[in-house]
Amino acid sequence: MEASTTEAPSSVQFHNVPEEAISDLMTSTTPTFNRRQRHCYGNTTPGEFPLAANPSTVLHVLTAYNLEPQDLAKLEATCTFFRQPAHFLPDHELSLSELAALDMCQKRAIFKPMTDQQRQNLKQQCGGSWKLVLRFLLAGEACTRREKSQAIAGPGHSIAVTSKGVVYSFGSNNSGQLGHGTTEEVWRPSPIRALQGIRIIQAAAGAGRTMLITDSGQVYSFGKDSFGEAEYVGQGSKVSTVPQLVESLKDIFVVQAAIGNFFTAVLSREGRVYTFSWGNESKLGHHTEPHDMEPRPLLGALENIPVVQIAAGYCYLLALACEPTGMSVYSVGCGLGGKLGHGSKSDEKYPRLIEQFQALNIQPTVVAAGAWHAAVVGKDGRVCTWGWGRYGCLGHGNEDAESVPKVVESLSNVKAVNVATGDYTTFVVSDDGDVYSFGCGESSSLGHNGVVADGQGNQHTNVLSPEIVTSLRQLNERVVQISLTNSIYWNAHTFALTEHGKLYAFGAGDKGQLGVNLVDNQTERANPERVDVDLS
């Protein structure tokens, strides 16, 4: 071809690069490349690196550099040295790639205390490979900030957890949901002294109630005694103003809790989902009462598929599942507005796979369940939203509803790593720490300065497409987590947590939930303000 007709190669967009499933690589029939002068084992040919003579060194390198499970699978698929038995303890039949995956699994906090039988059971549930177990563990850590600092913007009250597992609470306390032994409001972050010496790795906040997960898988709850009471209903028959161990969960090693309206869900270390309450004949596959304290396993498609994250919205639940062929999302519960993502508004009694992600070629990594809409971030950084689009909360430039996941095209030049949803509001965190928000602007919870007064004197601006939160960018801090109020009955507030453990708050603060002082007659803050607590 003549130079004048040669075309420059087109650039490849990161979002469009396909990725093979680990299971495909593990069962690949890719032939071994037979080279006459160079091959994996090495021989007397000058210049070769004799891998076979140093397997322990190779294993150390694989483990020390924390290779992704996908990379370990590719090594096995392309080189016999990495897929033949390595003859090392604890299992002489394991390959170097499998041993490296097992070594990295043993570094994970929730894997360490497991018995040999529990580990083998998990291995079989994940697909029969330690590489798949490692992917399961890493996926759970990535999407829930397990064992890392975190902040929860609950309905009227807030929870902050340091990287060392110390818990602070502040805000509304009418049901004792702050855990301080009283029902008085607290306007500054205050440590929950009853938990001294107990390390908390995850927190969940609902209307008048708080749940905390320890590093040993125990669950503490305080505030309302009900696991299934609706937000607008008065408090239950009794309240607890200090953390109480949930006895019905003592035989389940819990790693995450999610509180939705009418129900509560927990996720076990092995990836099994359990729910409390709101289980009539058309919801969640079992029948219970609002004050039922017994966890019920979620029946149906997820009984034998490990789940890495759960997200609870208004009468529905999302589950991020780790299957041998890749990550997938299941939904169950109320389908109003199309928020279950199946192309209809029908309810689902049992978990059902959201098939649209396969059509979009998206591997989900994070799920978020707002009150009436939902969102997912894919491994390639794309963001999908669906459900009711009121106030522009789906980010598609309009207020239309979407009954199946739809890519937010205006974020096509952004690689997202996290997403958070609330009552008609959505936040997206990019890989460089920038934050975008869209949806309902009431209570200044979106972080934008623009305001428009309505007939009642309230000030807010709705945002139909993603806009960068310039007030956070001006802080010159890389944001790693956003949390916002997910409630239809409370004015929303928002937290932004930086990589150095600094916490910033904005939005509604009439109950002290921002953790900052407000001037006279002020009920909210439009700009982020530093909360006086160090979460590093």
C-alpha cells in the first residue's frame, strides 16, 4: 500500500475493550507454544531464564505483586509451567497460579478465620478455583470499603467509621440510634464508648436505626427494635439506646448489612443473602412480620451463587453476584418505576438476573439502590442508571423513566469507580477523585451553588445531566467515597470522604447530622465543610 493511502490506526476507547471471563481462560484449549530454542522450562540454550529451577521464587513474585485473578488465569492458559502441579504445600497438586491465588486469599481478613472445610466449601461455591475465590474476596472489598474508613449519611443521623474500626455517631437520636445511651441529639461526632475494644468494619443506617458489623462477623443494632418497620411509622414497641448484639445472627458470619424501607438484609462471609421482615407472598420469597428478628435465607437463583454486595432501596434489593463467567446483578422486590431493571414494572418474588448488562458488555463492579432508581459502575468505568427519572436523577438529560439499565452517555469521557444513590439523587466518583452529581437539588445535597426559589421559599436547582461538583474539586483532595441520604421522608445530606481520611459534609443539617455548626436559622449548607473527625 502506498504511503499516501495509509490510514493511521484509530484510537481504542477503554470502555470498548472486551475481557475474557476467568472460567473461559481456565477451560481454554489454547495450545502450548512449542518453540525450538525458547520455552517455559528452559534448557542449555544460552540466554534462557530457567523458570523450572526457581518455582519458589516465581511463586513469591506472583504473590508479592498482587496479580489480578484474571492475570493468573492467563498465565495458566498460555504456559504449561504455570498450570502443572507445583508440588508445594498445602496441596501438591495445585499449580503455581492456584497457589499464588490461595496465598493472596489467606491475606484477606474474612478468609483467615475460616476452617479448612469452610474454605473448601467456598472454593466449590465460587467455581472450584482459588483464583475465583480471590476474585470473590477482592470484589467484596472493592465495592463496600470493608475494613476501610467510611461515612454513612443516614436519615437524619450519621455514622463515621475510622480505618481502625472506631465508630462515631451524630445527628437525630429520637430512638437512640446514635448508641450513646440517651435520646438526645448530638451535633458533633461522638465515639460510641460501649463499643470500645470492638473493631467495626461496616455500618448501615436506616430511619431511627443503626447496624454495625464487627471484624469477627458479629452484628450490633441499636435504635428501633424492628427490622422491617416503614420509615413513616412511629417507633417500635421498644428502643435500644446502646448497641445490642443481634442474637439471631450469631451463627452467621456477616460482612455487610443493608437497611431498606420495610425490610433489612445482611450478607454472609460465604456470599449468602438473608433478609428480615417484609416477606409476604409476593416479596422476598418468605413470609414474616415487621418485628420478626429471625434472618431468612433469600431463596431462588442466588441460593448457590456467591454475592459480594447488597444494596437496599424502597421495597427492593439489588445483589452483585460473582459467577464463574463474570459479575452480574440480580434484583428482587417491588418493581414500581422499572427499578428492578427487567423492562417492566412488575414485582419479583425471587431474585432475577438483570440481563441488560450482558447486552451492553458491562461487567458490574458496584451497585447502588436509591429510593426509586438504581445505578451500577462497570469495570470499564461506564455508569448505568435505571428506574424513575424524576428530577433528572438518571442523568440522561430528562426526567423519563428507564426500565432497563441505560449507559449515562454524558459520562463517556469519565472512568467511574464508585456510585451512590439517594432519593432522586445520584453521585459518581471518578478514578481521579472528581465527583459528579445530578438529580434533585433540594437541601443543597448535590453540592452545586446554583439555587432557584420555589413557591414555598425553598431553594434548590435540579440537575438533569451529570455536573462536576466544583466545590469538592476546589478542596484539592481526592474523594474516595460519597454517601448520601437514601430516604423519601428526610431532607438529604451528603458526605465526601477523601483518601487521607478527611470528611466533608453538605446538605440538610437541622438535626446535627452534618457534624458541623450552623448559624442562626440555618438548616443546611450548600458548600462542603470539614467535619471535625479524623477517619484515617
